[in-house]
Amino acid sequence: MVDCMFCKIASKELASEVVAESDSVIAFRDINPAGPVHVLVVPKRHVSSAADLSSEDGDVLAEMFATMSSIATTEGLERGYRIVTNVGPDAGQSVHHLHFHLIGGRSMAWPPG
Ligand code: 5GP
Ligand code: ZN
């Protein structure tokens, strides 16, 4: 999609620190990390948010979760981590291309702010 920052990162038009990649998924470090580890896991195909997923997206979602599990191991997050996706203004979604935040390396409060 034109002018979508994460589409541009997925196509390498914009630089990022990539930690994992396949034909359909890319994972890269968040530019403003909320913890010692903060990776964004993104489908290369443009999907605006989790609200726009359908049952046809099952394969890419499974791959995204498998990617996060693998990154958690690589990053040494054996004490745990959090997976978050924000949808819409109340949740504070600022980039309108689906992404899972994988955050770890510190203890976290619940509920989130
Ligand atoms: P949201 O607020 O939509 O849930 O999350 C968007 C995330 O994207 C934020 O954590 C923000 O720091 C990150 N972000 C925004 N622009 C860029 C960028 O150009 N590069 C990278 N690596 N992360 C970005
Ligand atoms: Zn996009």
C-alpha cells in the first residue's frame, strides 16, 4: 500500500534492523523500544489491523506466532514475554499495518495502561 511505513520496511524501501524474515512475514526491532527486547512481527501483505483479519489469514498468523516463539528463544526470553497488538485509537494504534509487538527482558505490570 502506498505510504504505509511497514509496507516500505517489508519491501526494504525503508531500513530496519531485521531479526527474522520469510516470504510472507518480517520481524524487525522497534525504533522506540519499550523493553530490552522489542520486536515487531508483521505480515508482508498489507492488513490494516487485527480487525481486518479473516479465516483465510490462518496460515500467516500461525507463521507469525511461530516466528515470535523462535525469536523469544533466540533473544533469551526464557522468563517470559508479552505479545500485544493495538487496534484503533483507544488502544493507541499508530501504524495502520498489522503488527504484533513482542516485548521482553523485563518484568511487566498488568493491566497495561
Ligand atoms: P502501534 O502504536 O501502532 O501499536 O505501534 C507502532 C510501533 O512502531 C511503535 O512501537 C513505534 O515505535 C514503531 N515504529 C514507528 N515507526 C517505526 C519505524 O520507522 N521503524 C521501526 N523499526 N519502528 C517504528
Ligand atoms: Zn502496509
